[in-house]
Amino acid sequence: MSIQLSDILAARERQGSHVVRTPVLFDSFLSAQFSARVHFKAECLQKSGSFKVRGALNKIALLSADERARGVIAPSAGNHAQGVAMAAALQGIEAVIVMPLFAPLTKIEATKSYGAKVILHGATFDDAAAHARELSEQHRYTFIHAFNDVDIIAGQGTLGLELLEQLEDVDTVLIPIGGGGLIAGIATAIRALRPKVRIIGVQASGCAAVRPSLEAGYPIAVQAAQTIADGIAVKRPGELTLPMIQQFVDEIIEVSDDDIARAIAHCVTHARLVVEGAGAAGLAALLAGKITVSSNENICAVLCGGNIDPNLLARVLEQVMVRQGRYVMYKLAVVDRPGALAQITERVAEIGANIIDIFHRRALWLAPLGKVGVELVLEVKDLAHGDEVKRHLESYGYHVAKEAQGDWLE
């Protein structure tokens, strides 16, 4: 069973004013970098923080009186949860949401705020989905699938309608893929209205089941789901969505968590947008150089969600700064006497670096008697400035060793 453009148009009528027409934003920084025109469809600004409310509103609007009376249940990593909870609350329907044990706290609390009952079960979305099926059978709840449902797919497709209306000359659209509901809906709209547009789907390499499923000709599950992009950490695409991906999508690309982190940081620093890992996946493919870009090509990355845990966001931004050379760590051995530490801080200040952390080591370093080890974590302007700071300290007789990033992995 597939969907048609008419299904998506009807879904938009049902959604009404409950869905925000999210903006398409031009990114001048990336446009100059790639000699193209780069845009973002900022769905991270949608109600409930992601595109999922589109499909949920359409699905719940189509439920029968009996299905509504029994209440609804949905498995989710967090965004579908909020979409279903919001849509159910608008209709006065009881909602039960099953989420993985390690779902972000912000998504759990947001789901509860709409009045839904939240059950935490399993390590992954797929575990939560299996448990939701069991509860649906036991209590006769109406099951609302996150992506493998024609009404859900049609609802997500309204995002594609908006994008084409806002960016009429778009050449390439970058769309994150988890279970495939979003890309199936958007691709249906694009192929019906603008068939020459290039559609690229992007998965997190830590949970990438679409490419092997396409090769096999049917949905298969990957063994692990290990990625910061929890919104697309789905081990297996849907029976409905996979054929639509096969039919409509031009290319599937996989990106690492480091690529995704860089994209999240770019959105914060250059677009002033808070985007979660799943939402940043499409942009990550562009930043990682995994997409062929033609001169003056009109590109749009769908930023499909913004529900990121604040602690994770802080860690992402800090790690990206380390990789960009903005944070550096130096080790020094200094004479163990009063004022020695003050001299180091003076030398650092002279060269315009900022001390983030300073550690005073004695026995652990096995430094020569009469000396102690000092570790400095510094904020610098860039890699070149970091090297300048090192030379400046060495000019005063300090032996400075730069701590290599990633040594703890070996």
C-alpha cells in the first residue's frame, strides 16, 4: 500500500492551524563555502519540537470512535511520543507512550507535559515498540506506529509541500532517515510536483539499516543502535517505507557521530538554531563532503527536530571546539616553589589564551623531585594560536607537551 499526493493534501487540511509553517532559512556561510545556495527547512521550530506532530495529527484525526475510546499507544525514542501526546490531548484521547530506558529526559518530561502516560522499557526504539505491541494487545489500545503507517507517512509529507512552496527552484533535498516515514512522505510530494529534484537520504552510521535492506530487497535489522542521533536510531525500516525509498530516493548516505556533532555545532553558531542529532544528519552529510555539489546548486537540508538534551548539547559543542583546535591541553613540569603557578598563568595571559582548567599533579606524574606536573586546558582562537601559545611558553624555558586528542580510545 502506498500514498498519493491527494493523501498528503488531505492531511494538510486535517492538520489545520495545529502545524506551524516552519521557515526555510538561507545559510550565507555554507553557501560561500560550497559556491552553492544552501538552505535549511527549520522543522526544529515546529510545535512539539519536530516534524512528528504532522503525522500524529493526521492519524488521530482519522481514528474511528471506537479506536478513540480505547485510547492510543505509541512507541517512540521521543519525538513521535510528543507528537502523539499532543495530538491525543487536542482530541481528548488517552495516550500511553513507551520509550526506551535511556530516552533523553527532556523528551520524557515534554511527553508527560501533554498528559500522556510514559512507560520506559528496553534499550532501543525497537525494544520499546515490541513492548508497546504487547500492551496494545493486552489492553486493546489503538496502536500508532511511528513510521510504518500510510496516514503517518501522508502527514509527514506535508513538510514536502511546504518546502516546494517556499523554495520553488530547489535542486537537492537532504532528509534524515530513521524508519523512513519522513523521507517517504516528503519524497512522494516532491516526485509528484517536482520530479527532477535530487532526494538524498541520510542515516547515522551507528544505526544504518536502509542500505543493507535495499540491497536485500526487504527490511532487515542491524544488530546495534549506537548513535547520538536517538531520533533516527531505528534498527529496521518499515515494510511500507522501504519500497517508497527504493522508488523515490536517489542516494543513501551514512554519517558518523562526529559528522553529526559538527552539524549541530554549525546550527548553533551560524544559524542560531538548536538542532538534535537526528535533525542535523542531512546537514552532516554536506559538511562531511559526502555529497557532490554543483556550482550555484540550490540545496535544502531538512532540520527535522530540535529536542536535544541540554547536557548532550553542551558536550557536543565542547567536543567540536576541541576538534577545531579551540580547546587545547598542555603538560608542563615546573619547579615546586611558591609563585611558580602564578608565573605560568601570567605567561598564558600574555599571549591571549584563556585558562579553562588547571591541574596540579605531584606523585601521579612521577616528576623529578623538586618539580610538579601542571596540566593546562586552554581556550585559544584556533590551531595556529594554540601553537603560538606553546612556543611562547617554551620561550620562557618550559618544556611543553601537547596532549593528543583521542588517546584514551587506544
